[in-house]
Amino acid sequence: MNTRRLRISAALLAAVCTGTLQAAPYARSHASFEDFQVTLVDLDPSDAITPSLESRPTTAYAGYYDYVNGTRTYDSFWPTARFDASSGSTVMIVEATPDRLETWAEVGAAGDAVTDTFTMSGFTLSPHTEVDFSGLLTAQALCYRCAQLRAYAVFNVIGDQGRAYVVDIPSGTRSMSFEHRYTNDTDAPLTFQLLAATYSLASMSPVPEPPTWLLGLAGLAFVGGAHRRARGGGPACSTHAPAG
């Protein structure tokens, strides 16, 4: 009689542990360009020229692409906008201002979601002036049983003193602060361009269920192990879900 009760308890324990360890598949991607600061320095106060940085917006857009529903929408966003195209288990949000870009893409079922932002502007720097740019780039890509994932954030100074700052990851989290100095030590105005972009991709594919016989073998192995641990007084199962 005692043996019978132990076997029933082990089977119930197997079911409880299996349920505890299950986690729903998901894919989450996030990218941001923020904390943007611009500082002007007068290199020659005696020239009577007021330091200035004039901007000329060239192009800008915010977009989201939901492959699940087969819809695609792009919208211009200058100077500020928020797009929320979330539906069901799919999250697609874009926020964009002249000094901050941010994208989110998340899917919890079969399909793909993409969000992206892009802005490029031309600038004219006054003579004998230095401009310092600083900001923060962040990319995060997390998933459990997902098909594809990517997040990147870019700040690019295009010109003779240009440089690109990029955070591009397929998984995990990464942030990078940047500082860039652009100097005009001539007597004429100096032109250059700034580009900033964020991109988030989250992709899922159906995860096939394992064959019935494989589940049966796994169940028998688990029950056997639980039986032995019960006899030895050890722990029967873990209550921690998979990390994600």
C-alpha cells in the first residue's frame, strides 16, 4: 500500500514540475538613442561671431512592420510622434523626437515584428566654433525559443571629422555612451550631417511538439528519479522557470 501511494505521488509531482518549468515562447527587442546633448564652444571670442549650429532636416521616418497580419505602415514623425501598432501578443511601438529615438518589437506567437526609426539632418557650424555631441545608445534582445532577434542603435557624424557609433547585438543587452567633437577653425561656415537610427526585430516560428513516445520516456525517467530522490530524502524538482 505504501509503495502504491509513493508511485501516485511521484506521478503527480512530475506533472507539477513539468507545468512549473514551462515558459511561453517570446521574442523581445528594444533599441534607443537618447540623452542627446549639444554644446557649443567659442574658439575665438574676439572675432565678434556668435557661435551657432543651424540644422536643416533632410529626412526622417518611423515605421513598423507586422508580418503576422501582412500590414506595413511608414509615417514621417518630425518633430515628435509616438506610434503604437500593438495587437494581441505582438507589440510594436515607436517613439521619436529630434533628440531621442526608441523602438520596441515583441512577439509571443508565430510571426515577425519589426520597428525602426531613422533621421538625418544637415548642419552648418559657424566659423571658429567647436561643437560637442554626446548621448547614449542602448540595444536589448531577449528571447525564449525564438527564431531570430536583432537590435541596433546608431549615431553617425558624416563629414571630414566624422565617426559612427554603433551598438548592434543579436542577443543580450548593451549600452554605450559616446562623445564626439567637431571643430571649425576656419573663417567660413562648415557643413556636415548627423544620422541617428534604431532598429528592432523580433521573430518567432512555431515550435514543433516532441513525439508522444519521447514525452513518455521523459516522464518515466522523471518519475524514476523522483522515486529515488524521495527514498533518499533529496529534492524532487526545481521550482525555477527558465531564464528569459
